[in-house]
Amino acid sequence: QVLLVESGGGLVQAGVSLRLSCVASGRSFRSSGMAWFRQAPGKEREFVAATSYSGAITYYQDSVSGRFTISRDNAKNTVYLQMNSLKPEDTSVYYCANLRRDCSDYGCYVAPSNYDSWGQGTQVTVSS
């Protein structure tokens, strides 16, 4: 498994940007897809964005497409989530996750059951 540590969350006003980082330890990071999920109080964990092991393929939830960008730096064992034009409905705990299998389509990447390592989460709060 891979150990994941997120950072970069905070309390911000609507319209601003934040960049989340997730640093991974473990040799499998560079050969694994990665994703960001989020969970708001009283709601289920939901998919936000994913990237293939190389970073060449990315997927986004419709509500963040065009505002959020997932990227990775395999030399630094880090995956990022650049979040622009933040909205109050983006308020959640954000988690990064390591894919435990090969995926070739969106349906595979969005399923939490396909991930076997999760970070502790970082809180993002967006005020209106």
C-alpha cells in the first residue's frame, strides 16, 4: 500500500483558488492512478477528479470540470488538485486515494472500492 498525506486546505471566500497537495510514499505510486474524493457532513464520499499513472489521462466530476485541475509530479511522488472559482458547495473534506487496479474508463475511476489507500483528508471551507 501507499501512505498518503494531504495538505493545502483552508477557509476561503467564494471565487478564490486553493491548491491541494498529496504526497505519497511507496514505490507503487508512479505506476498507479490517483484520485481526489470529497465528503461533506451527512453526505457520501464523492469522486472529484482522477489521473492515470502518467498524468496523460484525467477525469472530472461534472460540477468541477473547468474549475479544478488534477496533476501529478511523479518525481516528487505528489498529486495536486488546483481548485479555481471555489463555491460554497465545494466545502468538504478532500481525500486523495491510490488506485489498486488498472482502469480504462471513467466508471472505473469513480468507484471508491477501486482504491486501497486513502489519506487522512484536508478540510476545505468556502464561505459565501
